[in-house]
Amino acid sequence: MKKTGMSFLTPKVIIAITVLVAWSAACFFVCWGAKKQVSRLRSELAEVESQIRQVERIMHEGETISQGVFLLEERARVCDARFPQKEMDGLDLLSDLARKLGIEIISLQSQPKTLYLEKNNQKVELDGKTGYQLSVSMTLRASYREVIKYLGELKGCMPAFHTIEKLRMIRDLPGTTKLNVTLELKFYLLS
């Protein structure tokens, strides 16, 4: 009787190979899960260490840790105020500031707020609040200096993070200082 090349694959060898492959796969998945958890724990540790360094930085000589923590919490409240929960707060400020500077508002339109998504299409969440963006389009009539002053004051007093997406200025009539201004902004809100 002639032996084939597969004769070494006896049932015992097949069972041993199967057990070895299963054990290797189990080890791989356990190690992969542990590696993922270690990575998450490292990022949490880095965040906590960063907060400790912030407390240490804002503490002056002779102040207690509780005073440093209070100063850090105060900073967090200021940052939190930059993300208003109501979009009307930002819209009211836009028109109030324009009127205060003598700028004529021809139109002010806002789109419904939409989820603000990260590059991987994940929604942004911070302290249990969801990030939204609100697009606003304004048409104004003002001089160049008034527009520059408006944008400068808007940057300093706006209660929300915002970006200027588009700014277009066209001279109304030759010889006049007034411009037709189109301004498109995006506000970022947490609610």
C-alpha cells in the first residue's frame, strides 16, 4: 500500500492544529482589546495630567489648590458661555450691534441649525451637549470703516464661536462711501 503525502494529518494532529489556531486567535483578540483599553486609559491620563498642569499654571505662589481649581472652573464657565444654547442670542446681537454702529440692515436670514459633524461624520458632544452649527446671511449697507468696525466689535462681543464664511463688498454708486455688503457667518452652539 502506498502512503499519500497527507498521512501525517491524523485526527490527533488535526485537533492539535485546531486548538493551536483557536488559542492564537483568542490571544490576538484579548491582546487587541487590552491594547485598545490601554490606549484609552493613556488618553484619559494625558487629559487629567493636562488639567493638573492648568491648575498649577493658574495658581500663584501662596494660593491653595482649591483657589486654583476655582480659577480653572471660572475659565471653563467663560468658555462655556462662548457656546450659547439659544441661537436667538447670537442673532439678536448681530442686529443690535449693527444698529448701534449706524449700519443699515437690508436683510438677515438664518438657516435651521444643523448637527456639527467631525470629519468622520461623528456628531460633536461636549459635557453631554451636542454641537450644532447655524448659518446666517446678512445684507448690509455701510461704509468700509463701519464694516471693519462691525467685524472687530463682533469678534470681541459675540457670545458664540463663529466663522465668517463669505464677505463681499460692492460700491453702491460712484462717489459715495456706502457699500452693499453681503456677510455669511456660521455660529457654533451647544445644546
